[in-house]
Amino acid sequence: MALEKKKNREKTKTKPNETVTSETPQSQQPPATEKIIEKQEPSLKAIPEAPLSTKLDAAQEATINEQRYQQFLVQIPPWTKAPFAYITPKLPQQIQTWTQNWANVLVNYTKIMKKHIINFQDLAETHPFKNQLHGRQLSIEQLKVIAGYLEQNAMLKWIQPPVLARIYWKTDEELAQELYDHMISTGKAVEFWSLLDLRKEKNQDWAILPVEELREVCKILVKKGLARWIDADETVLEFIIQ
């Protein structure tokens, strides 16, 4: 038994001429400049996976939203302070004016708050759609009428009716042009971009779109010959520099 243990120990010992490290000798390692060039080459493998959106710190995000909301409050029309503003008129002409006025307030709210997707249940609890000072509030049915007006004017698309809807305070064509101009002006058009990576770009209205909505914006660029998909699933984009 002792002899077998000794043989086993001898087998595990490193011989003098054996190399125990797997590291590449320094003389065989590629120069630092080659490594940098290697990393800069556009490759699908080099595109990192990203979350659906880039989240700010909760406190920072709350501060920004509060600043935007205060900016919106300053721009609220004076007529929203009147109790009759929350009563749907009877005459057709008055109904149209009432609906259009509230629709303008809603679009201005989403524009200032940088919201592409609006939750109408949350909206019903937000001033001025709910005026606690006067104890008045637009009902869900009234908000549906306002949403219907926006839908007829191609400024709203239902996602989960009657709760979630996309509000077009900028058209997809405008967002597509802004996206392309940003890529060209910043020199980023030479890279491949996944939809998820596009959403990481800061201070861009198109970057805060949901992925599916952003895909529709990118399709406009593809149709215009300003970009092309490099994968069958239409998730990675190559911009065409003209």
C-alpha cells in the first residue's frame, strides 16, 4: 500500500523540464495595437446584450420626472381650472371644441413628460385630468372620447385598449430622421447597432421607444435606403452613409 502511494506521488510531481503554466510567452503575444484593432472591428459577436431599457437611478429619475411635470403645470391652459371643463357639452360643435382642447392638453403632457406610451388609468389620476382643488375629474369614458379624437387624427394607436396607447407627439418619420441624423453627426453610423443598444443612447426621443415601436421607426430608414437589417430577425441595423 505504501509503495502504491509513493508511485502515485511520483506521478503527480512536475518534472524539471516540464512547463506548468499555460500562458503564452511574451514574445508570441500580439502587439497592443493589434488587440485594439481587433476590438474595434464590427462583429455580431461584439454586440453586447442589453436590457430592454437603460434605467436611471430611481432618485434621479424621480427628480427628472418632477421637473418635467412642473414644466407641464406652468403650461396648463387657464380654462382647466373651471368646473365646466370636466363636463362634456351637449351641442356637437361644443363637443368637438371640448374634445380638441383636452386632446391638446394630453399631447402636450406626453411631449413634456417624454412619454410615448400612456396608461389611461394613471392619466385619470393625474392633474389636470383630475382636479382635486375643484373635486372634478375626467371619467374613463371621457378620456376614451379624447383618445378617439387623437386616433382619428393619426396621433394615437392602441396597444392594449382601453388602457395603453401610443401617443404620437412626434411622427415615426420625424423620429427616423432624427435617429439617422444622430448616427451620422456623431460618427456612430459606421458601427452595427442592435435595437437594444439604440435604446441606450441618452437624451434621444427615439431611444425611449419600446423595442417594437423602435423597430417600426428603423423600418422607415430601411425603406428609404438609409439602413439595412443584417439579421433575419430584424434586430441589428447597419446604417448606410450617403
